Amino acid sequence: MMLFPRHPVMRLVATAWLLASVLMLTFTLLRPDITGSSRSALVYLTPLYWLAFPLGHVGVMAGIELRLRLYLELNLVPGVLTEGLYLWTVLTLLGYAQWFVLLPLLAQKLRQLSGFLSKRKTAR
């Protein structure tokens, strides 16, 4: 299992994906209202959500559950900066893993299965 693609085109795509992710974090951190209580500072992370969809949605839902537990059990409300860093980290890790680790691994296994089945079919 490779964490960075071997194919040159996929390396370029993965690099562009990571660069876009870092740019979205930068734009989010440069917002003046990131230290306030307005969630509008997180608007720059919306494209990252779509880049990480569908696995990134699982991370967002886990974050909502975590935030709810923190509020109900500890009466703690995370700040916008904390929430933004959590969202960026989760969306970046899950999105990258989904597109550049898990999907190529699945495609490789399906190619192997297809080759195995075609050889078995011709042997009959």
C-alpha cells in the first residue's frame, strides 16, 4: 500500500489536491472572524468537504457528535478555530486516504480478481 501514488499523473493530481487543501486552510486562518464565535469563518472549508466526499462526510458527522458530547457532558463549546482545525484535518486525511490510497487499492484488487476470473474461465 502506497501513501503517495507512483504514476506521474496521479502524483500531480495528489499534489494539487494537497495544495488545494493547504490553500483552503490558509484562507480559513486568514479570516478576521476565525477567533470570534461566527461559524462563517469556516465557509472556505466547504470545497474541501466536497473534495473529501463521501468519506469526509463521516468525519464531519463524527465532529458533530463529538461537539454534542463535549457540550452535553462537559458543558464545553469548542471555538471556531478549534473546530476549523479539526474539520480541515479530518477532511484532508479522509479525503486523501479515500482518493489516493483506498480507491487505488480497491482498483488493484478488482483488476487482480478480474484477471483471476478470466484465467479461470478460459481454463474450462
